[in-house]
Amino acid sequence: MQGIAQIVPAGLLWSGTCLEIVMEQASGDGTTKVVLVEDHDDSRALVAELLRMTGFDVTECPTPESALAELEASTFDIIVTDLTLEGMSGADLVRQARALPRFAKLPAIAVTGRSSLTDEERAVFGVVLVKPIDPAKLARSITQLTESSRAASDASGPPSSDSRATPA
């Protein structure tokens, strides 16, 4: 399976404890909707399955274009994307997603094999994870970012009836 060693350290994956660690340390609530963008099929399938087993609702996208189509068609709580994708970077994908009004504040996590990012790239993401990634850290990061996003959204709340303009 090409790419799996970049996602999960072999010792953790083959020790038989990987899923136990992920399930114990972080768990989704079953309602957190994740759009996962990874162009390597095996890596995407593995990460998606780990996240599903941890309690997240995952939509898999092999390309930035398919991710944008999913974002236009549905609602998501967070985007997890490889930084290096064919045709468009993960950072550019997140910028385009945030150009859609309902996703203006969409939390984003970058997963990358690169050891360094530009400041501009880093500014786009709430969390950057370097491959091989720790599945429990990814799950915790998703939970933390989505909870923070929901809390900020709840704090701003809907506009009150007093905020409407009144005729002069």
C-alpha cells in the first residue's frame, strides 16, 4: 500500500495498538463533517477509515476540484488536506473554499511531507501535521479546531432583531 508509511509510523500501525490509541485519546461526536483531500488513494483510504472509526463523518476527495464540488454541494465543519496536490496546492484549495460565504471561517488542517512551509501557507491552516502523522493527534486537532469554530460561531450568534435598519 503506497503512502501508508507516510501517514502512520510502521511501529504504531503494526503494533496492534494504533486504533486503540486513536479511540482512547480523541473521538468525534458522529456529527463532525470532515472533507479529506489526499491524492494518494491508499493514504486517503487509511486516514478516512481511522477518522471514521474515531467517530467523524468523512467525505473523501482525491482532487482539489472534487473537494470544491463537495463543498459547494454540502456543509462541512473542517477540511483536512494534503498540502501538495496536483493542479492546486492545499493552501490555495482552502483559500478558494473560504471564498464561499458559508465557509469563510472554515477550519483547516494541512498534512504534508514537507518539512517547511512559507509563512503565507502556514497562515491558512489552524494546524500543520508533518508526515508520518499521528492519527490521535489528527483526531484531537480536528476536535479542537471544530469546537473552537463552533464556540466562536455560537458567541457571535444570529443578528438580533434590533440590529435591522429602520426607515428614517
